[in-house]
Amino acid sequence: MKLSDCNICGTVITDLSLQQHVSTVSARCFYKLRQLRCVRRSLDHDSIATLVHAFISSRVDYCCSLLTGCPKFVMDKFQKVLSAAARVITNSRKYERGLMYTRRHELHWLDIHERIQFRIAVTVRRCLNGLAPVYLTQLCTSVTQNRPSCRLRSSYCHRLAVPSVKLSTGSRSFSVSGPTVWNALVDYLTNPTLPIDVFKSYLKLSYLLIINTTL
């Protein structure tokens, strides 16, 4: 096996830290941002926001759910990309204050770890609605399926069973990270009758509200 293999999920290295993948994507994003910065004065706010989404945020979001459990210094590279992209949209300098407020209240952007949780939660929701592949759907089982004779409060809240793992890398698998993220959601988001589009909107709003309370 080679040190790195390129596939549809990106560049994966043998220790599963995804550091090479994140570094490669970050370098490409910063290159695009430098190009967009050169033409920023010729574009209005909506046009530059569309270009940033097409060339930057879409690259960051691609396969970002694989970064769950990665070291903080790895995810911080993507966070720096998002901060630089926000500065290009707002046409602000690097050390100007209020960038975090702009990302939250004007651009409505989530930080990279919230983006990861958002993608995982949406995938779990698709599994529960039968909209995901079978190999993923089988990994999302309710607590009542594991304990059919027990009437647990978590069963009424539509909670999922989290399998036990021995290694730290096992907690990064979807079978563990998916139910863990899902069980951390508020009760109204786990309602199975909630349409998927409404679920996405409420989910993003819940993350933004949680973050905004700490600002």
C-alpha cells in the first residue's frame, strides 16, 4: 500500500489524520482566494459571495464529515480558509475586528467542526428516512431494537444506539459518530415527521444559536 492513495474521498494517509488532504485543499483554496482578492473591487457582494461558495466553501464541505475526530490543528487549517474567505467577501483586512460576528450574523456560516456535525446529522436523518445506502442505514439502529423489552426514555426521544469501541480510531467511524451526533440534538430535531429541508434549516439555526450565545 502506498503512503497516500487518491480516491473519491480525497487524499487519505495511513494514520487516518487526513492532514495531507486538508493541506492540499487548503493550499488550493488560498490560491483561489488570492485570485478573487485581485478582482474584488469589480464585483458586488452577491457576486463575490457566489464565487466564494463555488470555489472555496464547496471544497471545504466536500467529504468534511471524514474529519470527525481529527486533531484540532488539522481542522484549524480549514477554519483559516473560511476566515480568509469571509474577509474577501467583506473586503476587510486580516486584523480587523468583528470577523466572527460577520461570519455568524451576516454570512450565516458555521465553523468547521459544526459543519462536520451538520453533515453527519443530515446523513443520519437520510438513513432513518430510507434515503441513504443500505450499508449506512444498517449502522443507525434505535435503542429499542437493541433492547426491545425495555421501555427507555431515550426510545421516546428517537435516540440511536451507540456501539462501544476500544480504539480511539473506532469512535471516528460513522457507526459511532453518527448516533453520537444524533443523540446530542435537541428533541424536536429528532422528530421523524420533520421534512428533510425543514430539518436542515432548524439544524443549522440550532448550531448558530448555540455559538451566538457564547459570543
